[in-house]
Amino acid sequence: MGNTALLLSGDVDFMIKGIFSYNCFGNEVWITTTHVCTLIVMLILIGFAVCANRAIKKANTDEAPGAFLNIVELLVDFLDGVINSTMGKNAGKFVNYICTLFLFIFLSNISGILGLRPPTADYGVTFPLGVITFSLITFNKFKHQKVSGVIKGLCDPWVFWIPINLIGDFAVPISLSLRLFANVLSGTVMMALYYGLLPIFVKIGIPAALHIYFDLFSGAIQTYVFCMLTMTYVSDAIGTD
Amino acid sequence: MNISGDDFIRGCSAIGAGLALIAGIGPGVGQGIAAGHAASAVGRNPGAKSDVTSTMLLGQAVAETTGLYGLLVAMLLLFVKPLLK
């Protein structure tokens, strides 16, 4: 009767595991699977960026672009279109952040296909993403609406609504990060249960369909939602002027 | 039959996890309503299909959050077992 007491048999394995620990000023710090998977995702992204940069520099405008360049152009076109249609004239300043966010979250979400534990299935990864978005929102609010506008927004219908409005503001990063975390975690747990509990003959072929749903589809949707909500909140904070 | 305190808490945690997943009813109904309205909107105006679809997916993903909170509570009860510590 250990940790798996509630599970019937097999080894269901989706927890974050420590790989090794070291001492950091007297505290024990663990390097976990999340760190390793984040590093792998980052390495893939850096390799992709270097390849894309080289392909763009070598591109000849007189010929049709190759396959790789075509894919890069498709990606940039898609992201530009989404950001322009959501943020309008404020798009230029935020394209970099949103594209980075999109690529990182997307690759993290679908890294379950590569056999990694998705880094976004760790609340320690998604919460900082939510906090970054929250600071972006707050900074833009103070920059564009000034202090008087922020105070006016806080006591919107009435002065006594201040605590409720404050709670509403601070719920934004928590709900953003929890949504992403819970979605990816549910996919990871489903796959772990499927692989861990069932007999061997159903594990051939069928998991491919499950991977497409839980990793690709759900991951892509959640990436889109996270970026979309970030853009909506930030353009809300900037206001119409 | 002797049931120790730990086993009792474990069993109650499992029941609680099952009850927590009742939270999945609400988002299911809500998402269905959203999809139905999106379908009728596309039927009336087929040209706006991509806009309607992306708006629907965004709204559904936001509505799903409450169900996911229920899932998180069930997950905590089953695998982290906060009541046993």
C-alpha cells in the first residue's frame, strides 16, 4: 500500500521525478524532469531559430522558397494574422512576446508525443507565464490609463466595489495558469493511465489516436487560448485611445 | 473487520474525488450550448465560419475552467492525499 494504493495494478507514472539534488547555500535543490524537458524544448526551439535565420539569409528572392522556408513563412503569417486581428494598431509592440509564448507553450504541450513529460504539466512552469502576463497587463494599465484611470476603474460602479475588483484583477494570472496546467495535466494523466493499467495488446496502434487528441489537439487549443487571452487582456488594459 | 483510520481516509478521498467530478456537468452543458449556437450562426452566415469557430473555441476553453478545477481537486485527493499528512 504505497502511493499506488488506489490504482489496480501496473505502474502508473506521471509524477514529477527528481533526477539529482545539489546544495545551494544550505538548501537542497532538486533538478527534476521538468527542468530537463524544458531544456530539451528550448534546445529544439533554438535549433529551429538558427536554421530559420540561416534559411532566410540565404533566400533568393528570384526563386520559389524551399519546403523549410515555406513552413517558417506560414508560421509567421499565421501568428501575424492572429495578433493583428486581435490587437489592431498595438500589435507591433507585442508580436515578439506573443510569438515566443506561442512557440514555447505549443512545443511544450505537444512534447508528450516525443516521449517527454510536458513541462507545462508542472504548475511551476505555467504560473510564471501567468505572472509575466499579469505584470504586462498592470504595466500597460498604469502606462496608458495613468493612476487616476486605474483608480477610477477600480471603483467602477461604486467605491465599495474595490475589494471585488481587486480580487478580479488578481484572479487573472491564477486562472490563466491553472487552465493551461490542468488541461495538459489531464492529458498526461490519461495517457499514463492508459499505458499503465491496460493489457499489452491494446497498447499497439490505439494510443496514436489518443496522442493526437490529448497532445496535439488539446495542446494547440490551449496554446491558442492562452495567447488569445493574453492579447485580449493587454489590449483591454491599453484602452481605446 | 477492522478499518484503520488511514484506510478510512483513503476511501473517503476516493469518494470525494468521484463527487468532485460532478463539476464536469456544467462545462459539458455550456460547451454544448456554445457549439449549437455556433453551428446555427455558421448556417445563417457561412462566410464567417472561421471567425465563429475561433470565437467558439475560445469561449469553450474559458468555460471549461470550472470543470478543470473539479478535476484538479479530484487529482489532489487521489494522488497527493493532503488529508493523510
